[in-house]
Amino acid sequence: MAEQVASALRERILAGGIRDGSTLPKQDQLVAEFGVSYPSVREALRILETEGFITVRRGNRGGAVVHAPDIGTAGYALGLTLQAMQVKVPDLGGALSTLEPLCAAHCAQRADRKKTVVPRLRELLTRSEAGMDDGAVFTRISREFHDAVVEFDPNATLRVVVKSLTSLWSVQEEAWADTQLSRGSYPSRKDREAAHNAHERLLEAIEAGDAEEAGRITAEHLVAAQRVVGRTLKNTVIDAASDRSRKRFRRG
């Protein structure tokens, strides 16, 4: 009975019948609605909480707060799986080098790219140029640029998968940037300028509607950027369980 109750509530959440951030009905109401015992309802809530669909708050003002799955939860689950498999950072980079160029090409094919994609990417380019002298800031804004390219892909399935990967890569690269800065060995301004120029060329290709060129530039840029990061992370297992990772994936 608990499984049946959990299944019914899960389907409502996934269908949008129970909104993210809202509270499930009280246990009394669920008992009455489903005609089951209190232990069955409590077990159903435990199942949903284990799956991440709800958070049960205890006390007088308690209740079961709903968490509808999103890109953040998908990326976090994927990251934990890869970490448990002891997958190393370069393997993640290889997947991105294959998939992210597709997103860039799709952005260039969008009929509305000049009204939607281009303004956002240009804004991020302006910010990254302004932050050129601060390595950590530049890295974070550059990662936002890559995230934006993926977010504008019109294919929802590809968008979710690649956004999960780019978010996971961002965690690795930002941690790497902070470590390099603390050691005084962050890549030179010349390296940052090269990355910025690659982003500029990508934006130009997307604006011109040149999908092939957008994909080529993205692939070339990713390989070059990952080579720099890979020098110190080539034997490092993907980190998805850290506080930094959890915070990023909560942002979706």
C-alpha cells in the first residue's frame, strides 16, 4: 500500500499537479484520500524522501515540502554516479568535447538567435573581459558562457544531459582555478585572452548562423581548455559530493 501511495504522489509531482516548493497534504488527509493506514502513509513519505521528491520537516509547523526534479537534481545524481564509478576528470571532459559542440551548432541554427542567444552571450563576453585580471572571476564567467550555450539548445533531452555535464565540469574547473590561484600558478593573462577570443569567435559564428563553424570552434576550444586543466587533474576522480558541488546543483 505504501508503494501505491508513493507512486500516486510521485506521478502528481512529475505531472505538475503538486508544485515544487509546495507542501503535501497532511497525513490525516492522505489517510482519508487513499484509505490506508498511518504507517502506510508514513512509509510512502519515507520512500519519496529517499528519492529526493520531498523533505519532511518535523514539529508543529512541519510537513512534506515538494522538490520537483530539475536539471540540478539530474546533474547531481549523474555526478554522484560517476564519482562512485571512480571516473576521472578527463573522461568527463571527453564527453563534453563530443556533446557541447552540438549545442553550439544548434544555437547557430536557431531562427531567433539574434534576439535570444546573441545578447546573452555578448553580455557574458563583456563581463569576462572586465574580469580578465582576476583568474577565478574570469573562470566562473567563462563557465557561465558555456552553460548559456547549452541552455539555448532547443532539444530538451540534449539540453538536460549536456547541462548536467557542464555544471559538473564547472565544479571541477572552479575548484582547480582556486587551487592554482592559491599556489600562484594560474594560467597567464595570455591564456585567458586566448579563451576569451575563442568565445568571441564562437559568438560570431552563432550570430552568422554558421552551425558547422560554431561546432568546430567549440570543439577546438574545449580540447585546448581541458588540456590546461588536465595537467593537474588527469588522475583526479570527479568530485560531485563536495559543498561546492551541492551548492552549484541546487542552483540548477
